[in-house]
Amino acid sequence: MDEVFRKLSYEFGIPVADIKNIYKSYWEFIKSKIEELPLKSIETEEEFNKLRTCFSMKNLGKLSCTKKRFFNIKKKLRYYESSSKDKTNG
């Protein structure tokens, strides 16, 4: 990554430290927006459809989550949580 930062620094005439900060803040913004989503409280497809859960990044594509994947992961988490409770109770 340092080589990429140096190339960008040279190309745009911006210090390497500033390039690193720009890169870091870009991903921190996406992370913070995802963390703001009320994912734990979503129970229906209607609630899921109200969310804006897609980030489009030039040259990388879209970072998104489909309904099917979301609800499958939620189902697995419930299963793991219930099985771990069973182990501690039994």
C-alpha cells in the first residue's frame, strides 16, 4: 500500500500522510454508516427494504447485502446463540 500512496502523492502533489488520511477516512465513513444501521432489530423484509445498504465504489464495484443473505446470516446467528445457551444450561 505504501507504494500506491507514494504514487498518488506524486501524481496529485499531496503529502503521503494526507493520502493515507483520505484513504482511512473513506473506509471509516463506510464503516460508521454500516454501524448506524439498526441491523439487530430488523425482523421483516419490509424493514430491510427501508434500509439503504449499498455503497458503490469506482473500480471496486458495489458493497451490499441482499435480503436472502441478511436473513440467512441472522438465522445462523440465532441458531448459534440458542445452541450456546443450551450448552451452558445443560
